[in-house]
Amino acid sequence: MPLRTRVVSAAEFLLRTDRMFVFFSDVAKVGIKPIKLYIERMEMDQVANAVVVVQDGITPSAKQVVLYCKLELFPAIPVQS
């Protein structure tokens, strides 16, 4: 399953605790593997909070992982031209 994600540093503050990532998923339903990759990236960069923009939701197993992390999920809204 190819996973393309873009990571955007939402804010660059002096304190690392104020930083936040925004992850955009290109897969319809996000599973546990991408969520774990997001968490690893957060730990590597010492970022405590993140937002994950999902297209069609997440799997039940991924939802269990999200409950224990500081990840917020938001649905992607299609842009109309």
C-alpha cells in the first residue's frame, strides 16, 4: 500500500511544546501503520501535538492507538472550484 504523506509544521515557536504537526493522508481509510509512522515522526522531532486530516476515517485498530496519543482527527473537505 503506497503511503504518501505530507508533513507540515503548523507553527514554529521557541518552545518545542508549542509546536504541532499537520499530517495529510492520501489513503481513503487510515490504518494503524500510518498512525504509528506519524507518532514516530512526532517523537523523533519532539513534537507533542498533531492533527491528522483523513479522507474517509480510520480503522478501528487505528482508533485505539489514537486514543492514547495527542492526535486530533479531522475529515478532509473537498475543495470546489
